Amino acid sequence: MEIDTIHRHLSEIGRNGLAILTFGDLRPVFMNETFKTWFGVTGDFNSPDWTMLPELEEQFAGLEPGVSRETEMSVKVRRRTLSLSVHITSLGPDANSLVLVEVQNNTKIKEMESMIDSYSKMVERNERSLKREREKAERLLLNVMPRAVFEELRDYGVSAPTRYEEASVLMLDFVAFTEMSIADDPTSIVAELNDIFTNFDRITEQVGCERIKTIGDAYMAVSGLPDPNPDHGLAVAQAARLCVRYLKHRNQAHDVQWIARIGLASGPVIGSIVGVQKYVYDVFGPAVNLAARMERRCGPMEIVLCNPLAEKLQGDFALTSRGVEDIKGFGSMELYALGAPEEETA
């Protein structure tokens, strides 16, 4: 087979670039059309003034006879940059040998790897975004239900209503709030109310209570559910005293005076998620109703309660009898005003 025929067959091999060079001076013996296109070879490479391309010549630096080398390089063909894998093989043991240069176009592979990398990064960003949204949703849900109830809802998809035989309830309302919100700037009034409720949340959490809900200017907290607390009565009493003390200090530094009434009660309650699409955690039962009736019998900045809670607080708080009253749904009961803890009055 003539050398021209061999060259023609070699030129037609696949899509890879192929060249054969002399080892000593790197003079071309053969180059296929793909190799010429990728490395911009024009004219007769057998002419005396032909020189090796600088980009490719760098790949031969330090190459020893009989040794192979693999490397990667980039070349610009027209307006596109190609990523090439270059395999250089010395075909003999001395400087008079030939060198085979095989070049594979990895551009599509690199582009695919880049696409996969970009997709992976996008997936990671989406996962981080989903995680942030999930954490945000969890924080919102924890604002409307106790953590134990939220975890049950998250893990099982439902939360069964639960009866608690012993719990204590705090019901707080502000005097003349409706007139205040209409007469003054509503925006500033709501901002102040939000600030007050935020501080109430800190107080109740600190003493072992759980805020259940706010309705307008009404604030409701409980102790003894969903996690049992043997000192639930003491907890709501401490929370009530601290809320009143906070309001008194606040009123000294603000023009708008916030006057609260607080009712306390102990007894059985039921805790449950209410609603399907727009649901909240709510507590209802005898103790809730009794606390609401105690709150309606309060004077300004007063805390009112009755038995059985009063019995639980004997010795820890100063209790002043308010006399016997007929309480709807409960009959005649002796009411008490909660004073300062004994250590404060000593």
C-alpha cells in the first residue's frame, strides 16, 4: 500500500485528531484533517518554514524517549473553545524515533460535566431554600401550638385531642382597649400591643407557661400541658405577677397607659388542633371558662382567682378574699385577689 493511501486512510479515522512527528525536531510526518483543523494548521507542513504550534509544543517539554504522556489543553477553533485531551506516545527508545499524538475532543463531556455541576449547585440552592422555608414554617407553627403538639403533627400528620386533668390557665385582657385603638393612632397602638405581647411571651416561657393564643387585646397562657408540670398553679401566678409588674414599669415611661385584668384558674382542660386548612391549637374546658369569669371580675391591674387554685398558692402568695360570688356554671365560689409574693412583702 502506498504512503499516500495510508495517509488517506489515517485521515479518515474517527473524529479524533491524529499526528505523527519525529521525536528530535518535532517535524510532522503525518497529520489528519481533524488535527489540522483543531490546531489551525494551514499549507504544507513539510515546507522548510513550518514550525510546531506553540500551544502543542509546550506539551513535549521534558518528554523522554519511550515514554507516554497525557495532558489536557484548550484551543480556540473559530469562535468556539475546545477542551482537548492529548495523549503523546514515543514510539521508540531513542531521539530518532517517532512520536504519536492522539487528540480527543472532550468539549461535550466538559459541557455536560459543567451542566451537571450547575444542576447540582441549583439543587443545593433549592434544598437550602426549601430548608429555610421549612424552618420558617416551623417557626410560624410553633407560634400557634406547643412544640410537643407540633412534633406530633409533623411526625404523624395528626394530633389527637388530649384531656389534661390538672392544668392552670391565665386569661389577660386590657381595660378600654377598643376606645384606645379607635381614638389614637391604630398603627402605633398595634405596635405597642405587639411589643407587650412579645414581652409576655418571654415572661410566660421563663416561668414554665405556654402562650396558647391572642385574640385582639386578650392574651391566654397555660401551664401543665402538653408537658406535665406539678407546679402549674405556681407558674401561672408568677407569670401574672410579672406581667403586671412589667406593665407598671412600662407605663412609667410611656404616654399610653396599659391597664390589665388577669383571671387565673386550675382544673381539667382539653387541648386540640382546631380546623383543617387554617388550623390553630386551642385549649378549652372548665379551667378556661373559670379563668375567663375570674378576669371579668377583676379591677384595674388586679389578679383574681378562686379554689382550687387558691389552695395551691397558700403560703407562696398573699391572697386577699374578695367575698363569695355566684359564678355562672360553677355556683357560689369565694374569690381572691393575688398579692405580691411573701418574699416581696417581707
